[in-house]
Amino acid sequence: NPELDASENRFPLISRVIPAENISNQSRTPAKQSWISSFPENILPVSIRLGQDSESILIHLREVEGKSAEFRPEISNSDSWKIIETDLNGNVLDKNPRSNIELEPYEVKFYKFTW
């Protein structure tokens, strides 16, 4: 029944993660500091969740402005972090750790950050 079908009114809710204000106050505790930064303006971190092994974080990224992006995330204690491309469920697609993340226009990718 076309009157009951509202598919033409469906559209995804787009949200934006606003970066924290850059404060030079050194008295902040580590619990309040950002552990990952430097996402370009056209990259939307859609979700971040703890991996099933409890020793990794799965990050869902989306390019939202139609421009290619390549960047190196700045990660706290970056010497111990590895970035691995995965699928939606966290299954490894490329076993070689990388230092840069690349997304094509409107591309969606998933990464596993392990320590």
C-alpha cells in the first residue's frame, strides 16, 4: 500500500563529533585527555567500541564530503599501537599493520587499533 510506505521520507541521521577545545592547562588528569586525535574535517568517526578480545578498539570511519583523505592518527603511547583494516565484524582484512588511514570519497572503513 503506497500510503503506508514512507520510504521516500527515510534518510540517515548524520552527526558530527566535535573536537575538544585545545586547552594548554597541564593540570588535566589523563582520564580527561583524548587518546586519539587528528581526524580530518571530512572524516566522521561513526562508532568506537571495544574489541571482543578486550585488547583492541574497533573504529568505524566514514568520509562525508566527497574528498579522498589520508591521515596518520595521533595516538597516545603510539609506539605500542597497531592499526589493522577489518570488516564490519572485526575480521582482519589486511594483516599488515599500517601507520596511515586512507579513505576514498564517501567510503566507509573499519579499523582495529590494538595494543
